[in-house]
Amino acid sequence: MKQANVGPPQTLEELKSLIARRQIVFPDRLEQVARQVIGRPEMVAFESAAEIARICEVSQTTVLRLAQHCGLQTFAELRSMMRNHVRKAAITHR
């Protein structure tokens, strides 16, 4: 993660904003996973890190590293962020 005195993102929208402003820049393999995660937040919300790795054709370690690269402590924090996003989207679409 490019350091610009930015705290970790709390929402998917904040994560997208940090990426758009190039405050988070990904190496190739992490970018491959990040694109899937951003495009399919339900995948992170409900799949295991091992399954996400299989879908993205990367190692499980790469998936776990993505969360840290985004400034989060653990994959569980990334999963929680995505679950909150999916939950809010479901409520909005009722």
C-alpha cells in the first residue's frame, strides 16, 4: 500500500476511492485478486480464502496478502467489510 497517512478503508466505497486516487497500488497478482473482489464482493463475503484463490488462480497466501496490502490487519476484516456491503445492498434493493 502506498503510504499517504491514510487509515484502512472501512467500506468498499472507501477502498474503491483509495484505489482510484492511487493511494493503494497493487502488484500484478494482487491486482488480479483485487479486481475480482471489487467486482464480486459477495465472493469475499461468503467464500473461503482457499476458494477465492482457486477462482482467481492465485495462491491462498496471495488472497490473504490482499487484505494487508489494503491496510487491513486480516482477511477477516476484508470479509467483514464485504459482508456489510452486501447486507446494505440487499436492504437497499428491497
